[in-house]
Amino acid sequence: MGAPRHITRALALLALVTLIVAVAAASPSVALVLAPALLLFGALVVGVFPGEEALARARSRRRHRRVRAPRRIARPVLARLVRPAGRTFAFALAMRPPPAALAHR
């Protein structure tokens, strides 16, 4: 048989406190960053579930809504644009025009 549940929780809490002290001794900045997560973990190990009652109340107050089918969305009308192609496109993208000697070849 295993140890009673309250002894297991006490040992887990003791291990958590030891971990917090070790981290704080090694690096206080890391301890400050990890403090909220470790406190929440400690509460869960002990058996306290914060917000459980609030979640249950919110679920009981929730009204059931009818699920409606999604409506069909009309396709947008796209404007017809004439885009430059070929030489016009090349000249539009050019940083400077080509030299005159090469343009006549």
C-alpha cells in the first residue's frame, strides 16, 4: 500500500518549497519570474483549485443558444485593372533607363 494522501501532498509541498528556496538562492531574478507558476503549482498540489466555483457558476448561468447555419457571403466585385506588361513593366521597374548606345542594338 502507498502512503496516505495527506503525507504525499505534504512531501510534494516540501519539495516545492525546497525548489523555490534553491532557485531563489541561485538566481533571484529567475525566482521572481517563476514565482507565479510555482505558487499556482503549489496550490494545485495541496488540492486547492482556484476559480473552480466561479467556473461552475458561469457554466450554470450560460444560456443555450440555437446554432444557426452560416450565411453565404457574396463574392466581392473586383475592379478590372490594366497592368503594365513587357517593356512598359520593365521600364516601370528600372532604376535608371538603359544607356542610349545599348537601346539602339
